[in-house]
Amino acid sequence: MYIENMLTKTDLNQIAKIVKSSEERLNGKIDKIDKKLDKAIDFLDRDYIKLLKRIERIEKHLNLKSISL
């Protein structure tokens, strides 16, 4: 009858190994993307801080009020 089509414990274990392997690869890719995003954010933060300092210096030199919130 239908018993022939059922998965065995060995089949389920093999499927579990495949799924785990796929998850590990995916997590590795996510980690790489996360590191790249961290580097990009750090770069942009440094640029923002440099730009902010320049603006503050210009405002001070021209005796302007800061419009920052």
C-alpha cells in the first residue's frame, strides 16, 4: 500500500544534514554581507563627522547660528 512511499529515519537524517549544510552556507553569506555593510556604514559615518566639523567651522567663522535640530 502506501507504506512503500514513506520516508525512513535515514532519509530524514540525510534531509536534515542537507538543510543544516544549506543554513550554514547561507549564514556565512549573511555574515560576509553584514561585514561589508559595517565597513560601508563606518566609512559614511567618518565622512559625515568630517563634513559636520567643516560646517561647524564655517558657521563659526561666518558667525552664523547653527540650524541643526
